Amino acid sequence: MTDSEQPPDNPKSQEDPLFPEQSAAEPNFVTVAKVGEIPEGEGRAYPVGKRMVAVFFSEGKYFAIDDFCPHQGASLAEGYIDSASCSVACPWHHWRFSIDNGAWLDNPKIAVDKFEVRAMGENIQVAEPKE
């Protein structure tokens, strides 16, 4: 077949992915704070969508997990950060959660939600949770 004999492109095959519900659409990010507002080794809680999200600044990086401890609902943003284990300890009963992935360190099968977080210019932004 020569170039002039090539079949025309099928536009239908190029417009929709095979599984559109699995396409990796860019999440909607919400600005929650300005860079510098969260001191090193601390966290702050912010409303993002219908959730409260704890945003931490540790070792020069931002992390975001669900703000509520599943034990009794304490704010994890008010917890104690351990940069060596990349974790936060609940301020009420010291349940420890990874700020990197949300896993409960005493039983990693249990976890709080983790959220994408980024610094864009002077803004700290968190991806809106999927409802």
C-alpha cells in the first residue's frame, strides 16, 4: 500500500478512550493557603469541598490527609509530627498516621484518605476529594 492508498483515519477511535470512566482527568485543585503560612513540622486544617483536610509541611514538602482521626474524631492537623517516620500522632490518643499515604502505623490496613497537594507559585493547593 502506498501513502496515497492509506485508509482514512477513524476519528471515532481517537476521540474517546476505551474506558472513559478510567481516564486520568486532571483533578480540580483548591488553594488553601499561601506558601510559608504552615511552619515546618506543623499542620493546618482547611475545608476542601465537603471535607476537612489536614495539610502538613515537613522536611520541605507538603502532605495532605483527612483531618479527622477515625478513633474519636480529633483534628490530625493539631497532632504531633514525627519527621523521622513521616507521621502525625493524634493529639487525643496518639494514634499515628503516615502523612505520606494516610496509613495507620499500628495497622496499615486502616487508613485515612490522602489527597494530592502541590505548591503553585505562592499558593498551596489541594485536590478536591471525589464525592
